[in-house]
Amino acid sequence: MSLAVTPDILTDRLHEALKELVSRRKFELWFSGLRVISQSAESLELAVQNSFHHEWVMTHYTKELQEAVQSVFGETLKYQLVVREPPQTEASPALIQAPPVADVRPPALVDDFRSRNTNYFQQHSDVTLNEKYTFDNFVVGPSNQLAHAAAMAVAEAPAGSYNPLFLHGAVGLGKTHLLQAICHKAMDSGRALKVLYLSSETFVNQFIAAIEQGDLSRFRYKYRSVDLLLIDDIHLLANKERTQDEFFHTFNTLYNDQRQIVLSSDSPPSEIPTLRERLISRFKWGLVAEIETPGYETRQAILRRKARDRDVELPEEVLNFLAEKISTNIRELEGAVTKVHGYAQLTGRAVNLDLAREALGHSGDDTHQSILGVDRIMDVVCKHYGVRVTDLNGRRRTQSIVLPRQVAMYLTRKMTPLSLMEIGARFGGRDHSTVLYAVSKIEERINGGSQFAQLLAEFEARLQH
């Protein structure tokens, strides 16, 4: 290769090769910031701008990247992908404003920023951060990998590539943990940052109070002068049109001033009822990441972490039992560890499989059987209507999906001891009112036609054998 060929030229060539292998959107999202740092006869060093890009590219696009490298540099050249911030230029004002690396600053200055950040947070936020809700204590698995990596990237470089960051998923899967982890890391970054974290309900209540007191200017200054705004349960803005208008302008101000916005919800933006289209559009500007129900292996890892935090030793057979028995959310897993540990202390016995079964009791066995029953109900309903279980748990609202979902909810309510909230959790994290509505709709159809009533009777008969 000629010495006249600069890294910038090589970067352009690599970009052109990647554009042939991935879609335009994927290129802009994951590869537009990829740079060639150096090249030798045997190796090539490439850089991306943060750890999130590094993890995502190495997990999902190694094949495409290797193919692009080979097409530009030859079959035998090996590459190394590293994390390195782009060089500062006059054309990138956001980078010019980036603070110095924290570890070369005087410790006293870092401590001063940390203290100031904490004082601001405590004076303005309506929550107290849980010391355990950090990135180090978050168990990462396939169900939450993207959300975790994106949250890390936001905490390391606010208002960078993922603004806003919108996290969604069912109750108890870790959204609040990630939001608080962002707060911890940002406030401990060695920079002066105004971090504001609150619930959507607080935003609504404070907005109403500001209107009543004629003090909207102070309200707007509070929310529009921060560096990071994190709001939990943004779906609670549904049906609140004037509050949506106010948040729309707050969002625009923060975004245009290159301030970071992080939101959480139990639904993706497009499925929040009555949310205005202009807000839905803005929520999608950055990155929308779903946190799904953890798989078996992730549940095992969570149980190990929770047991270690409590200095409890759980035998492998007990870990396996709890991971199989509890599949809805992380809070139930944590509760199971506490219950088993407490029962062992109360009875003075060692923790083993028999004790774990006793600790969870007959109600626990009923719940396990109910979960198996729900799986069976979903299977029968899906086969009849020609849909998938993922459709029942998803957010699509077409009639071809809504009716089977309501039928399955109705049968679960009638044939298992699960509560409305437990049923909602099994069907994609829906709330109890959704389940209640589904049951009432199916009862109306049963009362309105003998043919539909006969179909439901056939379902019940099949499930009882």
C-alpha cells in the first residue's frame, strides 16, 4: 500500500465496502463513525466512538465487517476493533465541549464535582437512588443486552449518539435499575452535571401546580436547564393533552441544546394510547430498546447475584428449581431468594431442594402449575387461530391477534388461580385493567352467540384432558 494513502482515504474505502453489505440505516447507525487508525502488513486497527458501538458491532456485525476488510485490504489481513473518541475539530462543537478525561484531573476537583452533582440531584429529583442499582450490579443477558449497552453509552457520553434513549418492557425487568445506574455513573463522572430523575406522575403534578400558582416560568426553567433528564413511566402522559404539549416543548429545548433525555415505559412509543404523533416521532429519534423477560440462563445468573448480595449459598439444584419455577420478572426472583433464606434461618436447616419447595409452599406450587397451565392455554388457542405465542405477548392490536389474546386471557382467568396482575404479566406485561377488559369482551361474545360459547366450551374440555 502506498504511503500516500492516508487513514482517512482507507476509512472512506472501508465505508464504501460496508455500504454494499448493510442497509443505509444500519450503516448510519453502527458504521458511520468507524475509522481506520493504523495499518501494517499483518494487521489493521479500527476504532469506534464508544463501548456500546464496540459491543454491538462485535456481537452482530463481525461477519460483515470481516468481509468489508477483506475486500479492501486483502484476505490475510486481520483487524482489531478498539474504542477511541473521534478527534476534535472545529466542525464538531459537541466534541470541543467534551470535558477532560476524569482520571487526569486532580482528585479534589473530581470530588467537588461529585458533591455538587449529588447536592443538585437531591434537591430537585423526587427519588432517592438505590445504591445497588448500578451497572456493576446489573445482570446482562440476551433479553436486555441492547438496553444495558445503550444506557452505558449514554452515561459515558450524554447527548451523544442515543438521544433520546427510550427503554420499554414489562414491570420488574430492570428499567428503573438502568435509569438509576445512568444517574450514578453520570454524577460520578468527574464533571459538573445537572441530573434530574423523576416519575412521569411527578412531572404532571408539578405542571398542574405551576398552572394553579401562575408560576410556569420557574417550572420550565427547572426542566429545561438540566444536562440529563430521566423520566420513569412516560406512558402515564396518555390522555393528558396539555401536559403532552408542555413536555413536547421541554423535549425540543433539551434536544436542541444537546442535553440528554432518557425515558422508560411499559410500551414502545407507538403503542402508548392517545400519545400525540409528534411526541411519538421524537421518542424514536434516538434509540428505542426493549427489555424482555429474562431467559432461563439469565434467571440463574440473577439468582446467583441476588444470593451473593445477601451472603446466601444456594446449591445448584435450588438455583435450577427457582429459575424454572419463576419466569415472570426479576423482583419475584429476588423475593424467592429472600424467602428461601428466611425460611432456612427460621427452621435452622440447611438450604436444599426440599427446603426450597417448603419455603415457597403450596401457593408456589399452585403458581408453577398455573404457569404451565397458561402455556398450555396459549398453545391450544394459538393452534386454533393460527397465530404464534409471541403474537399473544406482543403489542399488535389487529383483530386477528386481539381476539385470540382475549380468549387466552379469559381461559386463564377462568381455569387458573392467577390474579389479574399475574395474568397481565404472562401476556406481555399488561396491566390488570387490560385483562379485565378482555374477560368482559369474551363474556359478551359468549352471551351473544351460541356458536362462540360452544367454541369456548370445546377449549375448556380440551384443556381439562
